Amino acid sequence: MATVSFANDIAPTLFKYRGQMAWRLDLGSYEDVKANAAIILGQINGTAGIMPPPPFDPFPQSFIDAFNDWINGGYPP
């Protein structure tokens, strides 16, 4: 299994939602996403809410799995 990295696998997907979340954190910032990773995971996998909110399509399971792998892999930059 290839290592999931923030720069290659996480940031490109989250970046397009940066404006909607600017009031809370910078989804383009490694440090912000890392510091809030557990909260973000709860939002994207539906256990704590729904992200992204309508009218955006939900994240595909492949991205949710990659985000979880990124956390479990120690947050590679």
C-alpha cells in the first residue's frame, strides 16, 4: 500500500472547500488539517455530521479511507 500524504492525496480534495471553512480553519494548511483531523474525519464519514454540506456531493469512500489512512500513517506531509 502506498503512503497517503497530505500534499498528494488530502490537500487537493480539501482545497476546493477552503473558502467555505475559512471561518474555522484553513483546509489548505497541513498544520490546521492535522490539528483537526479527528473532527474532520467525523464530519466526512458521517459520524459527527456531514461534510461537505449540500449542495456539494459527499466525499467518495475512497477519500474517506485515504484520510483515515493518512491519520493512521502518522500524518505524512
